[in-house]
Amino acid sequence: MLVSRVQGEGPLRAGAAKVALAPPFPVVVAGYSPPRPEAGQADVPLHARAVVLEAGGTRVGVVSLDLLLVPDVLVTRVRERVKASGLSEVLVLATHTHSSLGGYDPRLVAQLSGTGRYREDVVEAITAAAGEALSRADAALAPVSLEVGEAREPDFVASRSGGAIPDGTLTRAVLRGAESPVAELLFFAAHPTMVPRHRAYVDPDYPGRLSALREEAGSGVTLLLQGAVGNASVAYSKGLGLERVSGFARALAELAGNAPLSPVGDSVRLALARADAAMPRPDASRLVPSLTRAAGDNLLCDSSPRLAEVAALVLGPLKLVAVPGEPSVAAGAELLRRTGATGVLGLADGYVGYVETAANVEGGLGESRRQYFGPALLERLSVAAELVAGAADFTR
């Protein structure tokens, strides 16, 4: 079911902002199953980074948060925060760092498996940072040009569960103002699980370090947006611990800086379409022992959404499908094939867990052992993706 659609074409304007995400310490460190450490401070600061785009009277916001995931409740709160200013079309995404704060997902499965006990003050802190970043970006709208390019380093990534292999492509979109870049969007796919577990600090992992390095280099506010990250792991092996994390961030920053750019032109297409996909019944058969499957199914049913939002974003030549989960490389390829998109965004506007192909789920392959739903999940998301791709007019 189509929820909304906006589209325009003309000279592009953009604004961007970066706001500190200040956790109400002490907070649990999200990302893994218990036991989880409790953090009293940040190692590297966490942030909300936002870009607002406007063309032909259409205005769209994108906010990236240094979090493991963004549940529905958080997406709704962020959108409500900026709706009064007229910014009603907003994509909310997580960088997927497994070492940031938890406490913001009310679903029991999420609390048990990754984010820890729900706390209203944590949700308010995140919402405030995201809302402030979007509001500042909106207030800073100014004429920009769009430049797009890509670079590739296959040795940076590997598949952790076999099957289709991530190719290490980094896509770069630069929003260049009259004197300097306003913002940079980097599209990449690799799990931010580099920070050692059980550290009593919150940390944005390589995405936060990468964004900070690009910003220091003069690229404007830089958002790292995850792609088909489900089975994509970092393969960078230089250094140990936090030295390795920083080394990978520097290597990615260099890759981005060397990506050749092509100007898009004076008139830019901008569109955003959103639709609700009806979720299949949860299936715990691959997650728990057979004797406890009924209890597992019931727990998943209590925690799983009945609807999940899928979106399509057009920005010049970029045609992106955004899904609320972690699609594998194979699932991402299926979404691209069925929609004509140029890329997939994961961890967007909600969270339904891992997304694998039906064949892999039926065969127990790939990331299917982590998927909360049966083989019908990708089909449900793909149908919605086809709908929003058509509404955003991907064929143009």
C-alpha cells in the first residue's frame, strides 16, 4: 500500500548538519547478546548527521544515526519532531555500529538479542539529536550542484556466510555549494563489528571515524549509508583492536577521496515514495531448538511488525530502494533486478531483521539462520519495492 509520494525536478538545493548524540549515561552498549557492558562515556563521539534536499518544490530529509538499528518507534518520533516545520518526508537510517548505545527499542526480542532494556530517556536523546540535525539542515538550504562517482576495493570486504560475495563498491554523491561541499553521501556495505566486544565505552566504529575523516578533509557533513550488508564483513586486516578500526576508516576515506566524480547537470530529479509491506508470519524454526519452536514463534509474533515500510529515493542518477533490515548481497541483487534501482539501502525506516533469498531460506543457507521470517519475506519486500520504484518513476 502506497503511503506517500513526492517528486520534483529543477535546480538542487541542500543543507546539512551534524549534531552530537549525547547518551544519558550510564547506558548499555548495544550490538550483541548478553552479557553486555554498561558504558559511562563515549570513546569516539556519536552523532546524528542529516541532509535536506530540495528540487522543484519537493523537499526530502535524510538522517543517519550512529546506532545498531532504527525501530519503528524511533522513526515515528523523529518524523513527528520535524513535521511542524513542514519536513514530512524523511528517511531515517542507522550506520549499524555494534558498539553504540542501546535502550531505544521496546520490542522484547530486540531487547533480549541486541539493544538491552528500553529506556524513554534514551529515545528522547536520540530523537532530539536527529530532530535538531534535520532542522539545522533544513534551515541551511542553499543552491548546490550534484556530482556522483564510485570506486571499488574488493579486498576490503568478504562474505561471512558464503554465497554471493560483496564487491567492495563505494558510491559517492557530493553536494557542492558555491565555495565548498555542503555534504557528501557515501554508500557502502560492511558490518561495523570491528570494535572489540565488552568495552565499557560507546563507539561509532568505522562509520563514525570515516565520516569524521571526510569532514576534516573538507567534504562537508558526511553520511555513511549501509547497503546490502547482511553477509558483508570487513576484510581489512592491518592492525589490531581500535588501531584496525581507525586504519580501515582511513583506507575507506582515501578510497572515497579518489573516486572520480561526474557532474549531473543544472536540473536534478528528486523523488521519494514510501509504501507499507505486509509481513509474513514470523518463523523461529531456524532460530531455536525444535522443542521450543512454538514459544519462539509466539515471542517473535509479539515483537514483529505487521507492516514494514519500504521506500524509493531518486537523486539525479541514483535510484535507491530502502528496506528496513539487513539484506544479503543475493537479496539485494534480487531487489535491484526487480526494481531497476541502482542501489539498495539497508537499516532504513524500521527493522525486520535479516533478509535472505527464498532459496537460501529453504536450503538453510547464507544468513537464513538469523532471519526472523520464512522464505516469503523477500517476496513481500520486493512487491512493495516494485510499487515504490514505479511511484518514484525509476523508468525515467
